[in-house]
Amino acid sequence: MIMANNNENKILNVPNLRFPEFSGEWSSQPLTDFMNFKNGLNPDAKRFGRGTKFISVMDILNNQYICYDNIRASVELQDGDIETYGVDYGDILFQRSSETLEDVGRANVYLDSKPAIFGGFVIRGKSKGNYNPLFFRYLLASPTARKRIIVKGAGAQHFNIGQDGLSKVSLDIPRLSEQEKIGKLLQCVDARIATQNKIIEKLQSLIKGLIDDIITLKCGQLVAFETLYSKAGEGGTPTTSNTEFYDNGSIPFIKIDDLRNKYLSANKDYITELGLKKSSAWLIPTHSIIYSNGATIGAISINKYPVCTKQGILGIVPNTNIDVEFLYYFMQSSYFQKEVERVVTEGTMKTAYLKDINHIKCPIPDLDRQKEISHFLSVLSLKEDVERQLLQKYQIQKQYLLRKMFI
């Protein structure tokens, strides 16, 4: 690929990054040149569970592209349904409604010869057969296309886009041969991302299996969970309407989305010293366990720097005879997770209160054996971290191509 250049100081309608064998400007065309729009079917609930595959919003969002076998729902057809609501190879499916404006109008492509049908929260772009389906899948995910689609959305609590809004969207399109090459390149990138995800999933499965093989009732002396730490407790959220608690804050404020990796080494949100003092949040020292015990129960990390947390997230400072790495793996074991499930309280959200977790009997070996176990498992965790970093690089590469290969 080469960078597209301006010719004699004239700004050409071409992408910044382009295969060298292609030249000439891209043409701006409305989506209606390539497809006809229609809203989906709203069948009675009794018709679900059998019959023809039924494309919903989740199928649009959760698949790289849609095939018949990865569609979740099925519906019993009535006369005329397939003729009116049928989805064929190359058709584009748009998300019609979303809770956030940023997600309205997200699109995917159907790449299967077996006809399916589509639901009421979906808009079908019926292909006129004059475009490469894979290219359009990526074109509609490019930053420029997303901006042009989002501005056509409207709503308050829910944001919607209609056939009329999509009909007014125009995008820059190359010739079919260039579409095909761009589509194939990005498909290869996505295939590598999918492979990388499988590598990570297999490593996670291996680590989980080893944890459950090692950490059993026989691995150590049974002691109450409350004997494993010197201090523990939930955090708290300073009043969100008081800007003094947040503006120019320097204290890391941890939320559930931050607990994605073994080590907590970065976060998004911060609060001020005043916010810390005026809330139930507390400063959790480095090398503690950060564990979600409310709503999403079981997300866990080891913090690499002092942090505080919102409610529903515990900070646990291990005793000197407890290796924090071992405690991290122990709290991910099936044994511990099952014991936590027994003490979960149902309410407006599921919660495993610390006062109840405290009574869980934990098989804990001596410190030397803890370190031996954690060192063995940490080698695999390090490998997982390396694979995650590689995945992130592939994802960044894809986003770069989406920015540079489309206008």
C-alpha cells in the first residue's frame, strides 16, 4: 500500500492509504444507490423458538459478520413473511434503536446463501447487487460513516434511526475491484484477531483448569476468609453532583470496567482528596486484592498503585502470611466461587457481603507453598498478558486501517 498524494495541489477525493494499483477518485453516492430499506418483523411471542432463523440487534453487534448458523433466535413463519422480510446474501442489517447515540445505526452484513428473516428493531438494506458486501461491512464501521449515520439518529432515553435517515446518508465509494481488495485485507485482519482471541481463551481455560486441580479442600488447612487479611471493605461513590469531588482529581477511582486484567495498572476515573474524605471510599494500598462483590460478582485484580473504589467493589489487604498472588488465584478457583454463590443476597442487585464472605472456609497452605503455586500459575498469566498485548496491537491496526483506507 502507498499513501495517496494530492495531485498538483488539488485535494483529490481519495483515501490516505491505498493499494498502489488503484487510481482515480472515489465517488460520493447515497446508500439508496446500493440498497432499499425496510423495517423488520414483529412476530407474536408464541411464534418464537422454532422455524427460520430470526436476526436481532444482538446478531448485528456480536458477530464479525452474520451467517445462518450463528443467528440466535428462530421464529415460525407465516405466509408472505419470507418474501417481505427475507434476508439474502449481501444484505446489510442496521441497528434501528439504541440506548446510546454512539451505537445507533451500527451495521453488519449477511453472508449466507440460506435465507433468514429480521426483527423489528432492525432495518434491512436489501442489496441491489452492485457492491462488495465485505467492503460495505467495513465501510459502515469506518469513523466517517459512523459520524454521518449518527447525526441522523434522534431520541431522548432511546435513540433511533429510520429508513428516511439512512436514505439521506451518502458515502464515498471506489470501484468494485478496489472494494474487493479492501474487504479481503480487513477480513484477514479480523481473522487474525479471532485467532488471537481463541489463543487467549485457551490459555484462560488452561489456567482455570490448573487452579481447580491445585486448589482443593486438601491443599491446605481450613481457615475462615476473615483471617486472610489485615483490612478489607467496600468503597463508596462521592456525590456525583458535587464537582469539587471530581474536578482535577488525582486519586484513582476504580469501577468494574477497570478489573479486566490480573494487574490493575491503569484506570479512567479519579476523585479529589475532598471526595475521598466526604464518602465511604478508602485508600487501598498497593498489592492488594480488588474484588467486585456487587452486581457483577467475581471480577478481580491486583492493584499496582494505591486506589479507592466505588461501592460493590472490595479492597482486601492480605496478611503478611498470605501471598497476594496466591490469594488472587484462590479467589478465582471454582471452590471459592461456589462458596461465594452460597452467600449471595438477592435484592435490587446481587451482592456477596463481606460479613458473609468472611465465614467461608478456605484451604490455605503455608507461605512457601503459596508462593510455589502462584509462581507456577503466574508464568501462564504472563503468557496471557503477552497475548492480550498482541491482540490490542491487532485491534489498533484495524482501527488505523478503518481511518485511513476510507474517506
